[in-house]
Amino acid sequence: MIECAKCGHRNADGTEFCQNCGTFLGYDGKKLEALPGSVLVTVSPTIVTVAPGSQAAAEVRVRNKSNIVDQYEIQITGEPAAWTVAEPSTLSLFPDKEGVATIRFRPPRSAEVSAGRKAFAIKVQSKASPEISTRQEGVIDVAAIQEAGLAITPHTARGGASATYRLLLQNKGNAPLHVTLDASDPDELLTFEFDRPSLTLGRGEAVNVQLVVGPRATFYDGPPQPHAFKVQLSSDGVAPVSADATLLQEAVPRPVRKKFPLIPVLVGVLALGLLTGMVIERDPLMKLVGIKTSDTVAPNTGGSPKASPTVSPSVTVTAPPIVVVTGEIPNVTCTNAVAAQQAIEKAGFKFVGSFVANTNYPNGTVFKTSPPAGVAPLGSEVTAFVATGPAPTGRAFINPCLLILQTINPGLLHLATPTPTP
């Protein structure tokens, strides 16, 4: 082979002029050995790390090991081929010359591209000869992205005892995500129950979770009371995501009180007493219990027989006494609804909450009970009236709960406030 000194083209033996540039080879030619007719490819680096939504690159070097000027097409195979390009995609090379191309990896920020290592290959194909081709393998490591979404429906629900909400949880990342759910309200007047408080979402997965919200205390009369609350989604490596909603608490129907059936019981006891008296008067039963009767006939003295009077025992029926167990209703004035409910139920009474507008007390504060603190039958209802505001504005406001401080134990201060009138 004769290499042209001007352009480097390899010409067949016996050629006088370069077939590429026309230079006379008799003066400028160089005698070389024939090439094997192949192509060499090297990739650097062979392991590439990239984050979804960004870009990484690798370098490809191609050497023409043939005796002719050839073009080589660069192709990417494997899963990364959908978001990988070669620049340029074709190299034109003289014999025994080298060219460089750049492979750019651009995975989209989407759950469709999973995190982890993925194999790829760089294939170089000669356009002049289909038999001449080679490939070089590599690995690309796609970083994990963690992103979550949270939505709540409906935003406002109505109910007296409870209301149901639907949560939509989404994993917007490219790796599995373990999440936990929690909810809270600023005044601690609500209870929350998730059917699935924690779960694992696959990449791109969306699921629905049911949330039941209920008030800690109900009321019988008055307008609906709005209670705002917040639901929060948490997971390791992800910023917390929250959604706001409102429970519009309505009044519940007043229950029908069941009274003790005293009169029917007394009538039954009296009837039983009369029936018992009638049975005891019978002779066989009186003999059985040892009560004598005067059925014997007096001796006949010639006169008419004289009947002896029959003695009948008298039966007195006494109704059992009715015992009423009483207890002490605690003074829960100036406490919040939750503390008042715990104190009243602990004392043995049934707690009933009633929200009433009262500008003289802070929002959420109990300002009186009905019946008031004192002795009452255990198990009876005690209604706690809770102030709902609004808070006084534009005038001086003195909290009546802070007017009197009474020391009841060393080191402890007790708020002694007379029961106000709403």
C-alpha cells in the first residue's frame, strides 16, 4: 500500500496518483503494509452516573483499520437508547485514522425511567463494508428521585357525629416510596382514623386512602361549627406534603331519655302481694306452714251449733326501696373541651358538649355546665357550654379565668372563677 503524504489516503500498489487528492505518489508516496480491514472502538468512561432530568456524557473513539476512506455509523442499543444520542452520529475516517464522538445520556425526570444500573452498548458499523462492525458495552447508573403528591376530597364535609374524606396519594418518583399519614387540628377538637395510616407506593403509583373525621364532643342545638384540620404525608428523604380541609360540625338529634318504669313495677309488686295473700289463706298451705285454723265443731249442748271464726293471716307487702347513687360534678369552668370531657366522664357522668357564642371567654373555653358543679345522680348528663368567640377586638378584654388565683396546695395554683352566664 502507498500512503499519500498530502492527505494520508492509502492507495493500492502500482498507483501513480493519489485517488483522493491527485498528488503524484512517485515523489510523495510512502510504502506501507496493508491494514487488516477492521475498526477499533473505545468508550470512556464505561460506567456513567446521571440524575433524571439532567445530562451525562461519555467519549467514543473510532479508528479506521481498513485501507480505504470509510464512514462509520454510531448506534446506541439497550434501554438507554430512547434517551441517548451520539454527536456526531457518523464519522468519516481515512485509513488508520481516529475520530471522536460524544454520547449524551438525557433520562427524563419521570417515573417511567426506573432508578438503578442499566446496561448499554455502542455499536460502530462501516458503511463501505457490512461485514466490518464492532461494539463496546457500558453501564449507566440512573439516580433515584423521590417525590410525592397528596390531595383530599371533599375540601369541606358536613356531619354531626363524623364525616368521611378520600385522600389521593401519588408517588411521582422513579423508586418505591414508603409513606405515613397523620392529621391534626389546632384546637384538638377532632379525632382522625385512616384505613391505611402507612403504606408503600411503587414508582408512579397512585392509591386512595379513606379518612374518617369526628368531633370529640357533640351538641344538640345551635348553628354548624367549622373545624379546620390538616393532613400530612411524610417519608424518608422527601419533604412533607400537606393538604387542608374543614369539618362542618352539625347539631345531632337530641336523644329520647329512657325513664325508669316505677309505676308499672309498683303495680306488679302489689298484684303479686294480693295473689300471694289469696294463696296463703288456703287450708292445706296454712297447715304446711303451721298456722292453725278453727274448723273444729264445739260440743253440742242442745243449742244450735256455733261456728267458730276462721283466722286468716294478714299479708303486708312492702315495695323495695329505690336507691339513687350520687356523685360530685367537678368544676370544669375555664378548661378546654377535651379536659372538661375527661374530668366529667371520670367523675361518672355523661358528657355533652354545646358550642355557644360568648365574647367574654376565649374560644374553646368552657364557661359553665348544666347542672353546675355539685352533687347529682351518677350517669346523668352534664352539658358543658364551650365559648366559640369571636375574640373581642377594638376594646380592652380581661379574661375572667385569670381574675382570681386561689392556692389549694403548696406549689399549685387553682383558677377559682364563678360560673358565668352566657
